Amino acid sequence: QAEESAIDAFTVPLTLAERAGGCLSDASHARAAAALEEHGLVVLCGILPSDDVLRAGRVALEALDRAIDTLRSRHNIDLTRPGSCPEPLNYAEVAMREDLRLDLRHFP
């Protein structure tokens, strides 16, 4: 229940016209911008084909796994153990924002 409430806070419901046209109305755009500003993310259900989203998610997780493996083998850094890495943690593979939050570099 709590997770659903949290997800609702950054999910923008879209109309059929928005989904079909792939373009947000001014009101939805404003809600999306507000959610992004407040929560750091926004969910726009139905704006992209599900298969494309799932495929992109798999590619991103594979890239993250490669980065984790590379940092572990080259630098003895374990990104899966928060607090165990020296600060700041910025390498060719990743730029760390905080524990468990990073930007992947040079991956699709």
C-alpha cells in the first residue's frame, strides 16, 4: 500500500489522446515537470510501447552489471555495498551521485 502511494506521487496519468499521439498536454506536462522537480523522476504510463520500455530496461541493467563487474575487477570497488567505497567515486564507467545512485558512462 505504501509503495503504491509513493508511486502515485510521481506518476502522471495520460489521456488516450496523449498516449495515441505520444505528446503531453500542457496540464500533463506541468504535472510531469512538478513530479520530476519534487521526486527526481516521473512515470508516464503508456507513452512508449511496453516492449520498447522493457527492452531498454534490460539493456540498462546489463550495462549496470558490466559497470559493477568492471569496477570490482579493475579497482576493487563494490557498488552493491553502500558506504564501502572511497569518496568521490568517479570512474570512466560511472559517475556516482550518492550510494546506489549513479550515472552510467559509455554504455548504450
